[in-house]
Amino acid sequence: MDRRTNPYAPGAGTPPPELVGRDALIEDAEIALDRLRNGLATKSLLMVGLRGVGKTVLLNRILLDAEERGFASVLIEAPEDRSLPAALAGPLNSAFLQLSRSAAARELARKARRSLAGFVRAMKVSYEDITFSVDLDSEEGVADSGDLDTDLAALLQVAGEAARASKTVLVLFIDEMQYVPEKQLGALITALHRIAQRQLPVALIGSGLPQLVGHVGVAKSYAERMFSFPEIGPLSHDAARKALEAPANRLGVAYQSDALDQILRITEGYPYFLQEWGSACWTAADGPTINLADVEAASPAAIGELDSTFFRVRFERTTPFERRYLRAMAQLGPGPHRSGEIANAMGRLVQRVAPTRSNLIKKGMIYSPAHGDTAFTVPLFDQYLKRTIPDGS
């Protein structure tokens, strides 16, 4: 069929043509923000899940909904090579400018911008990657001490006061939160804790790999009482079918039942893989019905696309010895696996490979679902490794 009309959207954070199976979580976020706007207590949300389950898509959808309802929003991705203060400075300034449009909050929003100016100047001493600047005089004595824990809390307090005066909520949306260094994450949690104690309308909606739960707990022991940690997984059978069928049906194209079953078996219901197979099947099919033969013809193309993009970009970030570790995991199956089993498969002592395991966790390649267990953060990665390194060497 014509590629120009292909409705599927495989891509990093690209909204799918049919967002299904996530309605309850979207509603939970809406309720949490409405409660804060009404002066009621609520927990912030940290969505966790493997690669390809649609965490970024969900984060962006909740962000758009929040903006449509008048909430002040800040969106950042937490990269591995940039500090949290550097990532936050510019978006916070934009949010404060938005709050300043409210007559009731104008002076407090200006105070927040002056406080941000002092915060940025103070933080540049410790975080040299900060390039943003605010061309305003500082609010002397507010968020300018140079201590991140103290200053971030003071800055968000002033911002929360402006949001309350404007009868709205300041929402921090942070993607890839597992990359926020422990000390900086602890400062953010401390700031949010103090904001909650003062009943100010500031919320965090974040997303990250499964290790984020443990990362947050290590940063601050009380954090588990501050956040909800909804797990984002593969779609249910019915939701996965709808994700494939609905976009095609709108264009007069149907799937045969056995073709759908085959795609669901291969993809295991992971949203990103569903989009990849849907796109490949659309290209492979000749007519308005996608059948099992079309799926079989499309699968090599879908696998090739995944191998060259989704899997490869992660694989190439690893060292040769890290690849040996990952390949040993793959030989044992999808996982999770005990650390001792992986070491034995490599012919090494657990203690000798522990640093490699730690580095792979930091890179977001694997995580520990339970003490001593190790699993891939990327679904179907074991199959890719077997294709890429067939002899295990």
C-alpha cells in the first residue's frame, strides 16, 4: 500500500495514531493536578517502565492536557551529561513569565524570576554547564546561597506562591529521570517535600527506567511516601489490537485475525514494536486487507529497522567487555537472571564482573528488579544480541 498514507508512527516519543490502554493513568494525573489547584494534598507521579512502552508519549500527553487546562508547565529531559540546574533554568524562566501574565500573581512571578537570577549565578560556581542567564537583579537572600538543597527549595517556594496567587499549578515534567545524579535528585525531592509541607501547588510528573524507584529511595528515604510509581508495561491484548486496527480502519484497511495474533505474539504488546510492525505490514500489503502472509513478509523489514535503530543505538554505547556481559545474559534468555548465573556463563567470579554490571545499570541498559537479579531495560534485546553476536564471542 501507499507509504504516503501509512498511519503508523514508530519513533522516539512520537505520538501513536491511537493512544490506548493508558486512560486510567492520564485520569490519575488530571485528578492529582486538580487537587493541587484546589489546595488539596496529592502525590506526584513517577512513571517507570522499560524502553519502548510509551513513557515519553504519556508524559507529553499529560503535559498537553495540563497546558490546555491552564497549568504552568516545565518540560525537560534529564540527559546523562547535563546537570539538573542547567536543564531547569531556561524552562523555569518561561514558566515564570507565563505566571506573570496573571495580574494577581505578577509581583510574585517577578520575584520568582529575580530569585531565579540569583539561583543561576550561585549555581554556576558548582555547575559549569549552566549557560542560561536572567538579565535581572537578584532577589537578595533568596535562592542565592550556592547550596543546591537550600536554593532549589527556596526557588520553588517562591514559584509555588506565584502559582497559588494565579490559581494554578506549576508542574515539572522530567523525562529520563534515572539519569539525574543522586545528590541533585535528593535536592529536588527535598524541595518538593518542603513545598508539600507549605501546601503550595507545585507538582512533579516524571518518567524513567525501572531503576528510578530505587534511585529515588536512595536519594531520600522518605521519597516513597511522596510519589506514586505507576508501572508502564506492554498493552493488554485488546488494547494492542486496537492500537493496530483503529488507524488502519480509518483508512478502509482491515487485519485478518490470524495476522493480528501473529503481530501480538512477536511484539509481546510493546507499543513501539506494534508501531514498527504496523508500519512494515502497511508497506508489504497489496490490498485493503492485511493477512498472515503480509505479516511474514513484513517481519524481516521490521526486525531490520529495529536492529539498525532502536537496538543498535544502545548497543554501540557499550564497551567490548560490557557486550560480553550482555551476550551472556542473552544466552540465558529474556531474564531476569541471578548475577551469579551471568558470571558463571562468562566464566568469571561475580566480584570481577560487578563493576561491569554497575556501569551497564548507569547506562540504562540493565536494571535490578530484585536484589541480586538482573534484567534488560530493552524488551526483546536478548534476541537482538543473539542475531548480532551469534557465536557469543
